[in-house]
Amino acid sequence: MKRTAKFLFMQLTIFLCCALFMQSAAAAPAAHLFGSAKYLIHVHKLSYRLDVYQQGVEDAVYSFPIAVGKNPGDKQMTGDNKTPTSWGSAAAIPARYEGAGIGVPSAQVPFRVEEVCPAHYWTHDFGDGKGVVAGAYGPWFLSLDTGWLGIGIHGTHNPASIGTMVSEGCIRLRNEDIHQLKDIICSDNGGIGTGVMITEE
């Protein structure tokens, strides 16, 4: 009897581990979410991870650790220090993004890279009493169409901040990683139009 109970417990443990693994494994985005772009970026806020998918490839082809907005939840207003997961209203949403509208999740209609900007000379005052910081955005800023002003994916002067909630709403990568991400997406149409999904998990 004891041996049977032990065997059943082991089977249950294996089943639960497999279920948890399958649940945590990210499913490949549907093909229509790519639009005409070769790549699609998926930002996972709670797990501080940015995955890059390629059309026709099941698994993520690249994955990078990130930092996100210092406040949890979906962006509600300019200045709330939240990383958006759905389309906002602080800026006009270009008509070319079919289906995009206020409150539509980016997992349904992805945000899009609108510009790839050299940012090595940009500065920023984080309001923490340390004054203006040189290189605050790292070498590159991937500006996103999100319906919100000023949201992007960029590098950082502070690599220790990766894996935390610290930004004013943008997604931060280590400088070497934003270099690599920029090179990946810019191999297709200069990166313009690359989809970006941001979800809470």
C-alpha cells in the first residue's frame, strides 16, 4: 500500500512539473501578428524578458533580460511611469494600424517600431537629485507607435537596473543587448514596422 501511494505521488509530481513547464513556455505568436515584418517582439513585464520571434519559426530566436516601468499595470495617463500593454490616447493612432484603438491590447494589435534613433548622446534627468545623466538611453532608442508619447525600447547607463521595475514606462535593455536587438530587426526594412507585443506575464 505504501509503495502504491509513493508511486502515485511521484506520478502526480511529474504531471504537475510538466504542466507548469508547458504553462510557462511561451507560445509562438500567430502569423497574422507579424504583418509584413520578418520579426515580432514580445515583452513579458513580470518575468522581465523580451523575446524575438521570426516568421515561420516556432520558438523565440533571441531572448533578452529587461527592466520595465516602475509602477505596475497598464498605462493610464502620461507620466504614470507604467509600461503600456494596450493602445493609449496620448497621441494620435496612425490609421494604417488596422484594428488599433484606445484600450486594444497590443497582444491583439501589436505596437510597431516607428523609428530607430541613435541615442548615445541623449541625456535625461530622472528627478532623483542626481541631475542630468549622460548616456541615459544607451546607444539606441527604438521608438514605438503605442498611442502614448515617448515609449520605446532602449539601452541604459545603469545595467544593474535590468530585472527591475525602474523606468518611466519604457523597456530597458543592457547596452550590448540593445545593439544586438537593433541589428536583428534592422535587417528587415530598417526595423520599421516590427511588431511589439507587451503583456503582463
